[in-house]
Amino acid sequence: MIKTYDLEANDFTAAGSISSDIKKIAKSYGMSVEMIRRVAVACYEAEINMIIHSHGGQIQLNVDDDWFTIVFRDTGPGIEDLELAMQPGWTTASLDAQSMGFGAGMGLPNIKKNVDTFELLSSPKGTLLRIGFRQKGESV
Amino acid sequence: MKLQSMIGLLQATPVTVNDPYIAFKEYLYVSCTDLMSDALAMICTNPAQTILLTGLANGQALRTAEMMDINVIILCRNKTLSEDNIDLATSMEMNVFTTSLPMFEAVGLLYKEGLKTATRNDDQNL
């Protein structure tokens, strides 16, 4: 199964609606409650990151027998220093984002904590985040 | 502590209630923050017995609770939801209350009644 969503930058009204849909899909695949929560939290953090920091992009969900994979692909401006971005508490979020309850610098570390696979690539042309969850033998 | 008692203690009023039996359910834990990133970064001990206590009255507080499987939010300082967010809360079957108390006082009252922190900081595992 493959499902693709378009995401607009700074659209806080819709923020979380894609993650909510993906959470429902995870439920429909009979995942455990704990696993569904991990999917939802990681997905929501990544969706919020795209809304706050990117020029917009796409989120694609891929489900097969073994893996539940979500790919977040935006069109820039990229993450300048990936190592810094992975440090808890480090943030470049605007005051607007912070007033919405986000931008504490916990997004990427929290995503990594909840997933089985984590791949992050970035350039000024865009950022690609691929996260995966093993459907069997739930780990983390 | 039954939610009904908690509501009485905090003199809270309903903003939107989507489970008619919610007041009779037992809650043991409180997740207390205005920063949703912090709420999401912590591990929820038992979401079915956890309330989110926050001063953030927007869709992101609702979404954060939804992602964490929490179904009761208490807003501090007389905050309430917009009509759009009441609709969103209804679609999620979320139950939202508001109290005039500031967060510090609300937390203090709940702590004195024996409620525990819902989350533990897991930074060392990041």
C-alpha cells in the first residue's frame, strides 16, 4: 500500500491531520497500541517540522508485510547542520512556531527515539527523512 | 481519582465533552506542559488514565493528546477552544475542560491529592 499527502508550509490549521490519518491506517493494520503511538508521535513531530521549517513538500506512506515506512520530502531550505539539529534542545524555530507549542528542539531526537530505522539527508534544495517501523518483532 | 472529583477540586467547567461517562472514569496521572514538543518527547505511563493539563488552547494541544492516546485535557487560566477546535475535539472524541486556576495552583492541588506525573523525562535515551 502506498499513500501520498501534500503538505503546505506554515499551515498550522491542518497540522497533524496527516499524522492522524496515518495513525488510523496503522490501527487498521492491527499494530499494538504501543506501536501505533510510536508511529503517531514520530509522524506528528516530522509533520510539524516540515510545517515549521520547510517550503512545503510531500509525505508518503509505504506499507508492506514487514515494514511501515514514512518518507517526508520537502523542497528546502534544508538543515544547515545535521549534527546540531539532532541535539536535544537545539532549535531554529520562529517565535510563531513556539507560540503554537513547538520549537523546543526535541523533534528530531524524539523521532529517532521512536523508530526502528532513521535516515536523514539534507541540502539547500530539500530534506528527506525516511523512518521505518518493523511490523513484526516490535523493537525500540 | 475520578475525573468528577478532579473537576470539582479545580472548579473546572466543560468546554466540550464527548464521552458521557468520562466524569466517572479514574485518572491517576497528569502530563503538565505548555510545550507540546516536551509532551511528545516524554513517555506516557498510561494514557487511558492520564490527563493533559496545559495553558495551550489550540489545535496542536488537541493533536498532541490524540497522538498520545490521551482523551482528557484541562485548560488553565480560563482558556477555551475556538469553535473550529471544538469541532476538531468532537471529531477526536476528546473531552476538554477549563479552570480559572493558573497551572501552578492546579498542579499543586492535584499533586496533594496523590496524582502522579504521567511522564518521565527520557532525555538520556535520546
